[in-house]
Amino acid sequence: DNLLRRAACQEAQAFGNELIPPTMPLKKATVFLNPAACKGKARNLFEKNAAPILHLSGLDVTVVKTDYEGQAKKLLELMENTDLIIIAGGDGTVQEVITGLLRRVDEAAFSKIPIGFIPLGKTCTLSHTLYPESTNQVQHITNATLAILKGETVPLDVLQIKGEKEQPVFAVSSLRWGSYRDAGVKASKYWYLGPLKTKAAHFFSTFKEWPQKHQAALMYVGPTERPPEEPEEKPSRPPLYVRLYRRLRSYWSPPKEFPREVTPEDWEELKLSTIELSIATRNRQLDLTRTEDFMDICIEADTVSKGEFVHRGSQKIRDPHTCPEGSQCIQASRCILQLPEGTEGSFGIDNEEYEAMPVEVKLLPRKLRFFCDPRMREQMLHAAIQ
């Protein structure tokens, strides 16, 4: 582990030793660290493996430690200008930071700030997309921190989830509602059963009313075409005489405005009865060259035997986004989920628990840019060409 840390620090020092012009300010990086992540080990993991790399790289680093749940959302509202945002924690920290960021009044400008993710939590869904798999935790953290310095980014989709009264919540992974999610949350209660705790949680949940059905009404709009990428470089300003000529021309003969034809959205409605419903982004199977933007809605059949439920529940803990055979899969850019009155239970939004209520889910395509390992980006582009 120490050899890995030393190698990463030497690589970071090469960035720190680069000369910059005297007029150029240092790049500011704001780190949002959740010390409670990974059962309270996150602070130690960050300070041993990530902090030395960031300080050696020549960044002006500000570390903001969160003390309680929801604090990151409030801190983001007060955050001043920064060049990088770095999230050090798990899925819950990511969800809090992007929600705080996208709730800002000036979110259009702030959402262009690149975001780094240092995986320190119990569940780190994004790390599968952004970094190569590694069995060594130290290597995984140092790789993620070095990826921020290398500067390669990928655009990620975001789900905007809005209830009737609440402010919107944002997610980069998924919204889950159903029996597998409910049973998976309770698995930690059976810690004394060791590796059997997951099976036990799903087995005991079958003692409730069976089959477990979740009923709702779903309205959705199909995929949207992806617009061409906007050039990052701004076009050069034309000379003064050209600007004067254009202004005079528009003054004397103003352009005629033609009324735009607004195409009505083609909503489809569906009554559903399911054991679990999930609405997920395509961030796990990131395709940088696709021509359509959509989210995946998976409606699982409610005709599942108890044995299948226990077996499939264990698979869902490892990969929550598996859509088993016999499920109905829909691609949509927007959807409205209507729940019957008196519906109890919870949603899992990026593995964070929220009260179940009628919601509108809207896809914000390529909304945020996250730093990723250059090898993963190359892999994505290579897969797209094939």
C-alpha cells in the first residue's frame, strides 16, 4: 500500500512542478468530504490516500467536511467560485452535492464546473463507469484522485425527480421502488448471520402478504434526439465595422419572426402491477456516440415464486440494475409516476431513502461533466467504434 501511495505521489508531483505564468491564478479545488462514509473510515482513507496527491499537484485545495445528512446541499448554495468540485464519499454524498449544485439559481454556469469523485463510501456506483476495477482499495482511491489531475472528462446524464410540493432531487444513477429494494435495506439487521444475511432478509420479507404487488399508473414520453455538441471554444469577436453594419441593418430592417410550430408531446399511459420498478440513467453503459437520449424504465413481473425472489434478491444486491427476463423495458425521456392514495414505503434514489409519493422524472442529458480515467474513456470510444 505504501509503495502504491509513493508512486501516486511521484506522479502527482510532476503536475505540481509544472511552471505557470505569474499572472495565472492557482486552480481552486473544493472537496466535499463525508467523514461518516464507509462506517466512519472515510476521513482516514482520504487523508492517507487522496489528500497528499491533491496537495502535491499544485491545486489550491479547500476541504469541507460535512457533519450531518443534508449539509452538503446547504453548503453548495453558499459556495463561491471554484475551478473543480471534488466529492469524497459514496453514493449519498454524490447525490447530495449534485442536488445542491443543480438547485442553485446560477446552476447553468455552475453545472459546467467539472466534478471529481473519490470513492470512499460503502456503495460507489459511479466508480464502475469512471475508473478501472481494482481489488486493492488504496489503488482504487489513488487512481480516482490521479484521474482528476489528468483532466479527462465524460458527460453524465442526470435524473430530475420532482414531487408535488418538494424541491426537486437529482440523481446520476437510478430511482428504485419495490420489494427487492425494501428487503436489501434490511439486510444489515441480520449481520449476525454473516454471508447469509442477504438471503435471510429476502426470505423473511416473503412472510408478508404474497405475492408482493406495487401498483401505479405510469405516463411517459419516448426518447429524444440528441442535439449536436456545442463547441467549447467561443468564436472570435468580429471587427468593429462588421458589428456596426449588422446593428444598423437589424435596426432598419428588423428580421421577421415566424411563429414556431410546437409539436405536441406524445404521452403514453400504462397501468402497472410490479414487484419492483426502476428508472435508471444510461451512465453505467455510457455510449459517447449515441444519437438518442433516454432513461431505462424496468417494470418487473409480479408473478415471482418465493425461491426466485430470494435468489434474485442476492443478485440485485451485487447489481441493482439487472432487468430479469419477463420484465417490461421502456425507453423514455420523461415520465410521471402516479401512486394510489395511501401508498406506503420508500423510494431508493441513488441508494438514499425518500418517502414514496407521486413524482415526475425528467432526464437532463449530458448535464454534468465528471473526471474519468483516460483508459476508461478510450475503452468507451473503442467500444462505440466497434
